[in-house]
Amino acid sequence: MTQSNVSIDKIAEFNALFLSLNDKGQEAALTILKSLGFAQSVMSSHEVACHCEPKPKRHKKSLPAAERL
């Protein structure tokens, strides 16, 4: 089975599952999908905006005494 056939089968399965939900379940599923779409867009825009590598974490032992408190 090709990648597009697998995708088509998955979409058909999700569609059937979605239609089997009652109105409240469908609203909840749509809310989750919208939230995931928003989170994905935020993460991808953050990756584009930040091309820097994260700062290395300093160990407590390397901190000055005043900063360890």
C-alpha cells in the first residue's frame, strides 16, 4: 500500500469514528484538533524565529557562592 493510500484509509477511519460521536463528542474532538493545530503553528513559528542553540546549563558547583543560595 502506498503512502497516499495509507493516508486515505486513515482519513476514512477518522471520519467514521468522528461521525460515530455524539454532538458533545464531536465538539470536544474539534476543540482538541484546533488546539493541536494552534500548538503546532506556535512551535513551528518559534523554531523559525529562534535559530540560536540553547545555552548550556551551568552546574551548581560552578556558580558563585552568592548565586547558589
